[in-house]
Amino acid sequence: MQLVDYLTVLRRRWWIIVVVAMVATVSAFAFSRLQERLWRSEASYLVVPNRYDNGLLIVLRDRMNSFRSVALAPIQLEKISAELQLDRSADWMLRHIAIQPNPEEQLMVIQVDYPDAAMAPRIADAIGNNMAALIAQQNTTIEGTDRINVRVNQPARPALLYRPQTRVNVLAGAVLGLILGIILAFILEALDDTLKSAADVERYAGLTTLGAIPAAAGDAETGRGRLAALRR
């Protein structure tokens, strides 16, 4: 197919593309409206070792993963839920709370997604402070040079809307709808074997068009008028 053929298909099937794009856009908007609103807050904690050596990065990576496991243990999440009167199970909180260790920057970032914008920062701070307390308790059984301390680097920030991202979803739905509409238009065109123009005859039959009978808008009315006159 040449470029003019593609343009002809798009011009002939444009309504299919528009309908599919509109359906996809409306569906994306409806999906966004049905999503639970979640607000995200972040807090960061600085991990400070008592001594520095060549193997510090490896040690920090292992210890920070251990700190995360301790802080996100079900018993600790249930304690936080009870203290803040959240009425949330440990499994629910585990799905909405993440701790990301960053050994290179000696940081642990806590992310909390919660339906209440005011509560999300409180949960992030509670998780971080509880983690720092647990690590301080562990340090009492470790020699001073091997201790790793955790302190607040950035308290929890005011929560920002994390989900739904309505504009992003609608835009993605529109783009996806356009792509699917174009694909569907070309599929229907490929399945359609009817001849609609002289160019189709020349393309598929290999015959040269010698002439064509023009269609006039008034032909049908004229024909009906003549038939009525003959009946009289």
C-alpha cells in the first residue's frame, strides 16, 4: 500500500477511530473515578555507623535490609496501627508502606500511601521513630565500634495525591484508543472485499477504467417522479 492508500483508509474509517478513542478515554476516566484516593507522604532517616572502613557499603546494605525487615514486621505494624487507632491489619499496612534502603547515601526512605492526607505523615513518622527505637535497642547488645545509629534526616512531608492520576490515565486512554482505533480500521479494511471506487477496480481486478456513470443527488427523486407520471 502507498501513502495515499493509508490516507484513504483513515478518511473512510475515521468514525471507527473516533468511537474507539472516545470509549477508551471515557473508560479511563471512569476507572480513575472508581479508584481509591491515596495520599503519599515520605520521611527519610540517616544511617550513621560508628566506624568507617572499606567494607562499610556492604555492611550497610546488609544491615539496612535487616532494619527494614524489623520495622515492617507484622507485630510492629499492628502496634503502630493500634497507637494511631487506624483499625488496619498488618497485611493492609504492609501493602501501603515501603522502606527503601539507599546504602550509597546512607539513607532509608519511608513511603506511606493512605486514604487520609493528614494521617499519612503521622504514619510515616511513627514507622521511622519506631524503627530508630528498635535499632537503638539492638545497639545495647553490640560493641560500640560496630553500632549503627539511625536518626531523622527529613521528617514526613505533607502528603500529596498519589492515586488516582486522572489526567495521566485519561491521556493514556486516549492515546491507546487512537492506536487501537487505527488498527481496527485497517483490519476492517483488509476484511472488506467490496469495490467502492474505480481505483479499487483497477487495483484488484487489474482492469483499466474506461468510464464511470456519475451519481446525481436528484436521480432518485427524478426517477420516482417519472414513475408517478406514468401511473397517472
